[in-house]
Amino acid sequence: MPILHAIVLGIVQGLSEFLPVSSSGHLVLVRWLFGWDDLSGDTATAFDVAVHVGTLIGAAAYLRRDIATYVRAALSPMLGRRPVGPDGHVGWALVVSAAPAGVVGVVAGDALRGSGGVVAVAVALIVFGLLLGASDRTAERRGVEDFGIGHALVMGAGQALALQPGVSRAGVTMTVARALRYGREAAVRLAFLMSLPVIAGAGVYGLLGLSVPSSLWPALGWGTASAAVTGWLAVWGTTQIVARVNLQPFVVYRVLAGAAVLALAATPWR
């Protein structure tokens, strides 16, 4: 795999993982647009896992204070310090939120990931973009401190839909959170925090039984590094946009991108 391809795909993964626009969908579209068929089978899986690990590193670096707060609060009773407080409840709810996506990923992940044709990706971009726009019009009544087990399971179930390329893990989580009347900034922060255990678990599961040739390691390294840097930037950029505007710019982008892909797919160009 050429290093340039690895870097470009790593950048695409890093930016689109935490912008609510679908990283898996954008990886499918970039490969389709440029005709990049460098990898298949285990090597393709290994590269996808590597760039997802890169985004995990970038997001964890940005959210390190939140992670430390919730981990300490959740584990404090086990360390004999104090009972579980509000932050501890949020921490355990974040862990529980990964369960629906984990179950769906193990049972039906291969079938859903295999449904990543460009038309399906484009339709998912448009449909779930419109849902994001509709949910973003609801009142803001809840904050991160209101996140409990019930909402964790509901939002986690939404997150499981993101195994279909084009849906967006961040986007669908924000959609469900806004529908539950979480404020925009709370919805975005919860979407980012909820993604961390899912990405970590998917990375470990994806590596099981893989055989990776040594010739692929340089590409894996560059892809991981570029995804980590751009993943950090995407988390920062999304929080800044939402704090100053709302989620509508992402809705407009998704609809226009999906329409453009459908138009291209209807021509003999690709």
C-alpha cells in the first residue's frame, strides 16, 4: 500500500470519525472516487483497525481530563475511597453504552459492513443527516450529569446503527441525545466519550486472528499517526462549531455530499 494512500485515508478517517458525517462511509467513498483497491481481506481489516486506533488516541488525548474524572469516580468505591457519586454514575453508564454496539457488531457486524456500496452510503448520509437536523431543533433540557443507564442503552442502540457505512457513530449518537433533549454541547461530548470504549473494543476484536505482512507496517504506522492528529483536530473542531453555531452545518454537508455521490453513481464516470 503506498504511503500516500495510507496518509490520505488516515486523514479522512481521523476527520470524519468525530465529525458527524461517517468515517466508514467516507473511507468507502474516497476509495471509490480514486479507484484505490490496494488492500483486501486481512490487510484491509488491519488497516481499518489501525486508523481507528489512531482516532482513539487522538480523541483520548483531547478528552483526557474527562476520562480521568469518570474513571476515578467510577472506581473510587473499589478503592475504598467514597461511594459512587454523579460522575461515577456517568462513568459506568458510558461503559454500559457500548453493550448494544458490541452485541450487534459480533452478531451482524460483517453483514452490515459488507453493505457499504456507494449508493447505500449516499442514502444513509442523507437520511441520517436529515434526522440529525430534525433532532437538533428540540429544546435543551439535559446535561452530561443526567446521563444514566437508561439513556446509555438507548443511545448505545443508536450507536449500533453506525455499523452501516454512511450512518456515522458520532452523528447518530448526537441525534438520539438531542431527541432526548440533551443540550448540543452535552450531546457532542457524550457522543465522543461513548465512542471510546466502542472503538477500543472493535479494535481488539478486529485484530483477533489477523495475519499482517511486515511490508504493511509502514503504511499502518503512517495511517495511524495521521488519523491520531486529525482525530484530535476533529474533536476540537466539532466542539468549537457546536459551541458557536449548531449542528446544521453538518446536516447541510451530509445532504449535499449524499446527493453528489448519487449523481456521480448515476453516470458512467465511476
